Amino acid sequence: MKENKEGGDNEMAQISNMELENLRHLISAEQLCYAKARAFAQQVSDPQLKSYLEKQARSAEQSIQNLNQFLFS
């Protein structure tokens, strides 16, 4: 965060074009992880593996939401 003219730090710092592009890349990568984990989970028959893949899909979904929240806030 950058300080505002009054010396506070409640103003969100502007992000550079490179940081914006990196955020977009991270979101895209997490979306791919989510899609693949979901697809694999639907195809496997082993319950432990299915559970693990579903957990990974939920984790990727949460990461997508967090990154989007940061990007659009």
C-alpha cells in the first residue's frame, strides 16, 4: 500500500502492467488446475484419489476467487 498525502496507508497502491499481467496469468493457471482436477475427479474410481482431486479443485476455485477479488477491488 502506498501512503496518501495525510500519511495514512489506507489507499491501495496502483499495480503495474506487469503485475496486472502476472495476476491474469495466475488466474488462468488456477482456472486450468480447477478444470483438470474436476475432470480427473469425475473419471477416477478410487475414492481417495477422487476426494483428493475434488479437494484440489476446491482449493483452485478459492484461489481464483481470491485473485479476482484482489484484481477487481
